[in-house]
Amino acid sequence: MEKENLPQEPFMSHAGRVNASKGYPVAVLSTVVLSTTAVFIRYLTKTYGMPALVLAFWRDIFTAASMAAILAMFRPGSLRLERKNTVFMVLYGLMLALFNSFWTISVALNGAAVSTVLAYSSAAFTALLARILFHERLGWSKAAVVVTCLCGCALVSGALEPGAWQTNVMGISGGILSGLWYAGYNLMGRSASKRRLNPWTTVMYTFGVASCTLLAANLVLGRFLPGGAVRSSDLFWLGSATEGWFILFLLAAGPTLAGFGLLNVSLNLLPSSVVNLILTMEPALTAIIAYLFLRERLSTVQVAGSMLILGSLVFLRFSERRYAIVSIHDEANRR
């Protein structure tokens, strides 16, 4: 891609344009890798009948252990966590545990494509929660995105079909709640950024806390929770299925660690608004991969709902970028 064809930020330097030329391929690659997450989960739940919360536990513990091993080898200093951030990290990990639990349940019951689209409804919940908790500005554009996202969510999940509430109430609820908890997780991410926490250290501790939370949930409440371990032996559901364990490890080391790693690299090369815009390709990519490998298909109504959600996200990203550019110009004029 030629430099002059790249969208340029106000006052972007030559170095910024060079970073952008590197950042776009990295951001796209991270989106492609992340889009396989739900497909891995769906394969494990369909092929092995693996309970959702058991799967979520192993995914989180493999991710935390892999991250700890990498940091121990290359950046041992990053293993330390300041005491003042301990409580915050525990809360952050609990939020991750809730998101992973509901999203994994959604994937198991709704399929890879539908669950990924529903998770992206988090944009609506993020805007509402940011308004309530942080008193952030909620203009007409964000309000429109909230309404459009929720309408799209209703279409994709099948919530408007009376029969769906009788046959798939857990799938609908899990999909919508995954978007809500994903929004909470994103807001915790903002707080982590303000605290200047190392993103890799954050990944290790949050996934570690989430795995401990899910282990306790499976052992203590598993028989009462959907997708939980009814017996303690269910934690080793895959047994001697070597292929299943290998795919489970790939889920942690590939889409989770590699995907988020590439995402962090792209955020260092491109503005976050651009990266977020590129990430909106994830549901479409997941749908394509799910069709090719799992033969999943979206109905016409679900496609329409997906377009509403993704279209509103694109609109939100452009409106945020326009607002940022106007703010920069106003600041420059004041000077």
C-alpha cells in the first residue's frame, strides 16, 4: 500500500506515516487471528461436548501460564505487581472471568458467528456505562449507536421470536450478557491504561485471577451453573483426547496470546480509533471461518442484525475520529 493512500492524522509526521504503513498489516493480522477464537471454542464444544465453564477455565489457565513463562524468560521484572494495584487486578480478573464464562456459553449455544456479533454489542453497553460511571459525554451519535446496536442484537440473537425464549433462553441471555461484561472489561482496560500498568503483566494476572475464579466456580457451584463441572472429575473432561488438549492449548497460545500481542503492537503504530475500526472486521471473518470449517450459516434476519451492529460501530469510530480532529484543531487555534 502506498503511503499517500493511507488516511493521515492531523499533523502526522513522516515517522507517523511509516508507522502507519507497518501498523495496518499488523492490525489486520491481529483481527484475523482473533477471529478464530470462537471457532476453536465451538469446535471443542461440538466435537467433545466440553462444558463451557470447564473450557473457559482451561483456556484462562493456559493463557496465564504461557504468559508467565514468556515473561520469566524475557522480562522477569514484569512478573512483579505493585501492592497498590492488587485489588484492582483482582476486580479486573473477575470481570474477565464473567465475560469469558458468558461468551463461552454463548458460543456453545449460539455458534461462533452469532456469539461474536453479539459480543460486539458491547459498544452500546460501553457508552451507557461510561455515561453512568464516568459521566462521559453521550451525544446524539453515541445514543444512535446504542439504539442501533441493541436492535441489531435483538435480531441476531432471535430475541424477537417468541419460540426462541422457550428453546434457547440461555443462549440469548448468554450472548447479550457477554456484550455487557465485555463492556465492563473494556472499561477496566481504560483504568489499567490510566494506571500505566504493563499490558503483558495485566494479561498474566487477569487471566490468572479468572482461572482461579472459574476453578472455584466449577468445584463449588458447578452442578448448579449451566456449563459447569457437575463432578470434580469433569474438570478433566478431555481425558486422554490428545488432539482436544492440543486444540485447547492452541486456543490459549494462538487467538488469545498471539492475537492480543499483535493488537498491542498495532496500537503502538496506529491511533486506537483506526485499530478499533479494523477490528470491526472480526465478526465477518469469524462468520466466514465458521462457515468453511463448521458449516454455520446466518439467517437473513441475523445478517440484517449483524449489519446494524457493525454499521453502527463503523459510524461510531468515524464520529469519534472526527470529534478528535475537531478538538485538535480547536486546541491549535486557541494557541
